[in-house]
Amino acid sequence: MALVARSECSKLLVMISAAAALVTVVCGVAGTFPSSVMTLQRAFPANQKVEFEVLRDRDRLRHARLLQDMAGGVVNFPVIGSPDPNSVGLYFTRIKLGSPPREFNVQIDTGSDILWVTCSSCNNCPRISGLGVDLSFYDALSSSTASPISCSDQLCASAECTTEGNQCSYSFQYGDSSGTSGQYLSDLLYFDTVVGTTSLIASSSAPIMFGCSTIQSGSLTSPDRAIDGIFGFGQHDLSVISQLSSRGITPKVFSHCLKGDGSGGGILVLGEIMDPRIVYTPLVPSQPHYNVYLQSIAVNGQLLPIDPAAFATSGNCGTIVDSGTTLAYLVPEAYEPFVSAITAFVSQFSNLVISSGKQCYEVSTSIFEIFPSVAFNFAGGASMVLRPSEYLVRMGFNEDSSLWCLGFEKMNCVTILGDIVLKDKIFVYDLAHQRIGWADYDCSMSVNVSITSRKDEFINSGQLRVNGGPSICLYPKTITLTKTVYTHFMRALILLSMGFGFSFL
């Protein structure tokens, strides 16, 4: 990330290392010193050898405490759940709202925009959950930092308004015909910000606008998979990622890595997970969802006879990436040749079964031995290769065989890539550059995360373990400096190192 403006001068690339790590402090604000000055105190004896990362992390933690919600960084949320429709069938995270903070379990949903939780006054809302979680209900009267959003409030310009009580309100209908309506409120959202390389966590908070659900319908009223609300990660101005990034609290990018095994879980960060294998495809502009340009599908390396126009975005039609959907869906023009190709490939190794209208296969060996790979090819040359476990769902078994069914359904007009496809991959939603990237990954492993926000230009590197879960490694950045700035910087760095007794040789 360039910290100085481009010029006609020749530029030098400075790679962050232990020697040059002081760039994070000296060049914190685009090559200039910060306008506010903090008193310097020596926390460690000058003759005591201290790891530089410890010094830097101590500073970052102090900065985060001083600035509180204004400190940029990697915001980490826990991930619970799995894509298995026989168990949970969704991924959710825990957030804290209000003063004192109250915990809510909310579904991670890239297919919608708004964060909403169930109000204590909600009608027809579940009181117990089959997911084994205790349901919580938000009560604005119990939070000292809660405030209603009125129709005249600038924040309501992107929402709805009712004449009753002059209250800013909302009403949503989801693809499964479920729905929710309620009022918008403002309250504090709490989150953990990773601020360094030695597992230091700063507890931060920021006021956000969210929905308080008073009416629910459809599947939202069922206790089977009842949850406290939905955490929408769409691109709308009222989404949490948009609210926080517009204030420089987080970068305008978020990432997830959803574990697909029985234990589920994974990683969700407001930041960019880095991996050299990530491929990117552009987003279709001016769309309410994460629409992408799907161009073709191949089974075992053979392109299927599908007109690319079947995947095109037009009106409500198109190809969408949606973490709130458990399975995957194909338009009829693609579904029929897809099923035919899979069936033809495995027909001699399995017994074909139709179960509840689904195409299934009874097999007595590993699915990885007999089922083909499937490739979804997107604009920009990006391909998403699916292993059998990423398009099949195990529906039953006995001593000799297992019943596997296709995790793809037929849907008119819309192709949806849900959790069955998204699992076991890094997914990066780069809203700043309007693109989505992915790479196969073991989501129980550490991840590298890069962050840069408008109000915090610190550069981080190193490995972190967050909440006992997968590690987050803050990824080192490359800084571009003009030759003149570089010369002055090196002189200042040498003088500063002499004053502190450091040796970089």
C-alpha cells in the first residue's frame, strides 16, 4: 500500500522486516508526523534486549485503548455451525450489543444487507432453538446506549419510514419466503480487534444502526434452526461493513473461511485474508447481491453444453455468492446437463437412487475415488474447482454403502453458490475493488490477514491465535516511497536507532 503520492521520481520498494519495522510508527500518516503528540516513556531498560514485536504490540494495544472505536485493525468474529443440512445447515457468529453488552447468535449472510436481532416484544418468534443455543432478545430499555432512529434522521434516508411514532422501520422478505419487520435502532456493537503479533486483543466498540425485529414469518418462526437474528454482509450503506469502513474503523473488505467437516466453525474477519493461490473475479456492478460472471461449467475437464446467457445478470436473475444459503442452485439450462454428466460418469460404480426428488447415488467406496471434479469458470480467468464433497451430501449409510445426493437444486432464473460450495475455502469480498476471490484452504489452519484503513496506516506482521481458534497472521505489507522520502527516512531511522540503542546490523 503506497504511503506517499505517486510522482515522476524513481521509487524504491521497502519490504517490512525486523530492521525496517519502525516504518509502522514513523510513517503512520502518509509520510508525515501525527498532529497529536504523546509523551515518550521508556518502559524497558535501555540495556535490556527486547523483541521488537513486543514493543510494537504494546504500543498498538495502548493506541487501541486510547482511540477505542477509532482504531483500525482486523476485527475477528467467532464462527459456529456447519453446512451439513442433516445437522446445523448454517454458519453463525456471536456479537455483543448494548450497555451492558448482551450476546446474540446471528447467521452469517452475504445475501442480505442488514444486521437485525429479535426484539423482546417480537410477535410469533421462537423461544427455544433446535441448534442448542439459548435465544436472546434485545431490549432497548435495558441498554443505556440505545437510541431510536427517527424518520428525520439522516441514517433513515436509506431505509423506510412509518407515520406511526415517526419511527424508521424495515420489512424484509427472504428467498425462502420467510420475512421480518421491525424498527431501526442505534446501539454499541462490541468486537475484538487484533492489534499486533503477540496475540494482543483490544476490545473495541462502535455505534451502529441495526434492526430490532418485532414480527417474523415463514421459516424464521420455526424453532428447528431458530437463531437470534441475521448478520447481513451485503454492500448496502446500512450494512455493518459499510458503516464501519465509512468511518475508517475497518477496511472495506471482509473474509471468511468456513470449515466443512463435522465440527464446523471457521474464521470471519473484517480484513483481507491473504494467500498466493487466491484467484479473483469481478463483481457485476450496481447489484444488491454479490453477483458474479459465471461463464461455463466443466465436469471432469469437459465443458457442459450450456449457453453462457443462462447465467447472465438481468433483473432478478444472475449468479450469486450467498453464505446464507445451505445448498447450491442451478438454472434449469445448467442443472439438467450437470446432473446428466455426473450420473454418466459414476453410473458403472454406483446404484442410482431418486430420494425425495433428489438425484442420489448408493456407493460402497470413497466418493473421491469414483466421482469427478467439477469446475465453475468465471470472468477474469478464475476457476472454482469442486471436489465431490463440495457438491454431494451424505444422506444415509449402512454397513456396506452410503447414500450420497447432489447438493445442487434446480431454480429458475438464479444460480446460487451456497455453503456447500463455499466451505473449505478462503473467500475474500473486496468491496473497495469490487471483486471476490477464493482459494482452497484448510480452515482449521492459520490465515494471513492484511489490513489498511483510512484512519490507521499501521502495518502488521506475525502470527496470532484468537479466542483459542484458528490463528490469524497479520500479513506484511510492501511500502512504496519516493527516493527523496526514502533518503530522509533512512537518515531519521539511523538517528532514532542510535538514540534508543538499537542495532539493525
